[in-house]
Amino acid sequence: MEKRKVILDCDPGHDDAISIIIAASERSTLDIAGITTVAGNVEVGKNTVNALKICELLKLDVPVHQGAAGPMVKPSEIATEIHGSTGMDGPELPEPDKTKEEQHAVDFIIKTVRSSKEKVTLVPTGPLTNIALALIKAPDIKDNIEEIVLMGGGTFGNWTPAAEFNIYVDAEAAKVVYESGVPLAMFGLDVTHQVIADKEIQKRLSSPDNEIAVFVSELLEFFGRAYKDHFGIEGGPIHDACTTMYLLEPDLFDMKHVNVSIETKGEFTYGMTAVDLLETTGLEPNTMFARSVDQEKFWDLFEEILVTYNEDE
Ligand code: BDR
Ligand code: CA
């Protein structure tokens, strides 16, 4: 089977890490051309170190390119209350020997998409700064992007009542992406809050002999505690993992083609994704919006993926 070429653009991040684990697994149908990092959960340099650590743990030999140090227009915002001061608190991974590439993430995205024989899918799971900058700097790449499969937004918020973190941090970048005309698949809070790794799921996934499953358990323990303390939710939604799960098994998700517009002006709604589910605007659909996921099949598949890592040993 021919693998789909992807670039994982991320700010790891507990759930970003899980998304990478899925993409890099034996079960995956993805060919990872590279990982690019962006300022988001914490400063971009820390996100890059985390990406390098994850690559080493997974023995994933792909280039890691560091990208934007902050949003396009406004100052950075970080989410240490959810991800800790390292951006991936919980597991203790060794300092990586692997180093980041010299080339900036935006230039790597442009070069990779331009020179690829097949179309490339971009998978952003952090703020959309790198993706927007690439589209602005090299609009010609649009034709060679298969799809942008992103985690962000939703019909409610987690950073403000109206806005989800990834979109809020760089709403101007999100606007560029949503208005780009490139096919989008969007995994917002509506669907990501359907895959909450509560205690029962954590128990089910735990497998002390499997190094990667142990890493996942440590991630979920910290992440779950942060969600409990901060939001009163029993367990962390593994938001970003929806993107790569969708690429592996699209049938797990119920998608609707709708128009989504990005709010960049509202006093209370900055960073909101206005999802036209009932088609009230008459605007052209620009996004495949994930409405729901088959939770049972999702966790079954994730468990199956973790087992493949044990077989690798
Ligand atoms: C998103 O924000 C980050 O905290 C997570 O990694 C995810 O990408 C959820 O709002
Ligand atoms: Ca993320």
C-alpha cells in the first residue's frame, strides 16, 4: 500500500506526542517527511527538544525543523498549567543526541511540498503560524497540498469561553489557513472531548513491559491530573491524536462539510471558529468538520497500535 506523505507540525505536548506515536507506528499508513515545531504549549525551543526526545524514543529517523517563535501578530501565550514547564511534564526522557536541522520549519514545509512528486498532507496540532507563513511566502504550494488535517477550534472554547487554545494563540494565522482554499479536515473540541483518557482507559492501556505504553501512561497521568485540576474533567482529552487516527482510519469519524470562519475582531470571541453546522450563512463549505468519533473503535485501535511497539522489540 502506498503511504500518504505527511508533515507533522506540532508543539509537543502530551497529546501531540501521542499523535506522533500513532503516525510512526507499524500500523501507520503515513510516510512522515519531517516534524516541524512551533511556539504553542511552551516556547518553541522546548517543543523542539520534546520532539527530538520523542523521535529518539520511537527510533523515528525523520528530520526535526524548528519554526515560528511566536504568533504572526500578537504576543505568545503558553499553556504550562496543562503541559507543565517543559511542555511535556511527567515522563523523564533522556536528553536527545539527535539535533534539530538548520533549516527553518517554514522553508522545510515549502521545499518539501514543492519538490514532492505526490501531494503532501500537513498535520498541524499546534497554533497555525508555520502553516500560514508557508502559505503566505509560497502560495504556489497550495496546489501540491493534499489536505490540512488539523486540531483546533470547535463550537466551544477551552482558552476563553469561545476559543480553543491552538486557534486563539494565532487566530490571524488560522484565518489565513481557513481562507486558503486548501482542503481542510478539522478536529475541534467537539470531537476531541469524546476521547478522554480517564482512569479506566489509562488502566486498559497500561502495559509495564512495553516502553512506549509506559511513556503513554506517564503522559496520561500528568495530563489527566492537569485536566482535573484546571477544568474538573476526569482525564485528558487526547485532542491531537484525532488527526493521525483519522488519517489511519477515516471511518472512525463522522465528518460534515461546512463553512468555518475565524473570528479575529470580537471582544469576547477572538479566536472563535464559527462553524456553520446548520448552513445559515450561505458561505461555501471550506472544512470537513469532525462531529463525532466511534469511541470504542478509537481506543481499540490505539491499544492495537501500542501493541505493535512491543512486537518491535
Ligand atoms: C490543544 O492545545 C494544546 O494544549 C494541545 O496540545 C492541543 O493541541 C487543545 O486545545
Ligand atoms: Ca498540540
